[in-house]
Amino acid sequence: MSKDMKNVNNWHWVDKNCINWAKTYFETELSNVGTEANGTSVKTLAVTSVTGDVDVNQRKGKIITIFDVAITLTFEGTTADGTAVSGKIEIPEVAHDTDTDDYVFDVTIDSDNRSKQPVRDLIRKDLAPILRKKLDMFAKDLIRVHGKDVQVESDFSKPSTPIPVTPAPSTPTPSTPKAASPGTVNTTTLTETVELQASAQDIYDVLLNEAKVSAWTRAKATIEPKVGSKFSLFGGTVSGEIKELVQDEKIVQSWRLSSWPAGHYSTVTMDISQSTNSTVIKVKQDGVPIGEQDITRQNWSNYYWAEIKRTFGFGIGL
């Protein structure tokens, strides 16, 4: 496991990669878990795969857990009439921003047939709730074990998840959809300068790392730091494509709101520049439809920068 600390004047960011610890944790907690009902029994055997990201971060005393993993485990069972059953359970998403009640358990039975159905039913009815309870403890145990390793200013420390608790809506406000066709859209250009108290590396990462973007958008995001890759934020309200990347310095995207005329994209250029104790992002957005300037500017302010500051503590003067 690696721990990365950045300290620029009076602000701190500490990051610890805990994926290897998480693999051991899940192997310990999710293996050999069983249940029985009406003569049918089932138990997990082993965790065969854990993929994804698990990080513990601390920003000015605030401990943040960010994780998004997929887990596969094997099981064996026996029906009331003595039929032996084996197979695997796949949990495609265990994430910091997903409620355990929403975790999905995909069951695959080897050489499946009707006689083995009682084991499948037992997994869904009784075993899955047991596994949910164990998974529900993961974030707390992650902080308990690794929180101390990322603490810089202990008298300010307060464990938390990165989900803001303010009641504000979490989806950018779309305008009324337009019926205009591509090529006939009159557009304008928006510019903005944003200053955040974080390193350029952190800003670049928080704008492109899927787990971190999901944290500050408070919804499952699809994005990756790869030129040519598509992205979708806020349940598809914002979408586009990565056009150009310069590590820690520049991000260029095609970008649109779902309410804009079909097929019309603006071009967003974010130039990232780190100074002594803060980082400045100069944003230029070409191709914003006339009449959409105000709502687009508000969405950037309220749903990008304000949420990033609130989630990760990047606000100036915090």
C-alpha cells in the first residue's frame, strides 16, 4: 500500500491506496459465510477476485473514503434432497456512494437445472442479507484501520464519507429542450477563472478519476483519463468526449447538456496552473447555445466547483 502526502504551505492532502488491504479484508469477511433453511444449505468458499479502487484520503483534517470495487466469490450448497450445488456470486459494484441495499448479487450456478433452484433462492433470501451486513462495515473498518495513517492535523480530524449532506439537488438544471437542428445553433463563449486550494495533480485527478467524480457529483459517473473516451455525469445530464489531455495541466472536452439541440456540443478547455499555495483553473467554453449562458454558468458554479470544494475541502480559506 502506498501513501502519498502533498503539503503546500498551510494545506495538506494525504492519500493512501488500500486495495491490497481491501482484498485481504474481503477474503476474511466474506469467505466461509453460510446459512441453512428447510434442509437446504449454502456457504461461501473463497473470494476469487477483487478489482477496482480503494483509497483513504485526508484533506485539512477531514478523512474521506473513496472506493468502488467488484467482488467475485465462490460457493457450495446442498438441497434438501441431497443435490450438490456449486457456483459463484458476483457483486459488480461495492462503492462509497452506493447504499448497501442497492448492491446487486448475481448468482451463477454450475450446470444449472431446476433441482438446484432452492440454493439460488436461499442465497437471495438469506445469504445476501448476511453479506450486505458485512459489506456495510467496510467503510468504518477502512477508516478505523487506515485513518490514522493519513492524519496530518489530528485536532481537526473528523472521519466522514465524501457525500455532501446538504439538501440541494444533485443534478444540473437543464433548460427546456430545443428543437433546432445541428448546424443552425447560434452560440457564444463563456470564460471563468476558478481558484482551489489543492495541487494541480489533485485537481486533474478529481476531474477525471471515476470514483472521485462519482463522489462530488453524488451519482455514478462514467469517465476515464483517456483521449477519445466518452463521459457521462449526473445520470446523463452532462455528456461528452475527452479530446485532449496534458497531465496535471490541461483538459479539453466536448461537452453538452442533455437539453441542448440534438447533436450539439460545446468545447470546454480547462488550463490548470499551480501556484505557491493554490491552483487556478482557467475555463473556456466555446459553442454554448445563445440563451443557455446563464444556466450553463450556474451549473458549473453550483454542481462542479461548489461540490468539489464541499466534498474534498478545496475551498480557499477553509
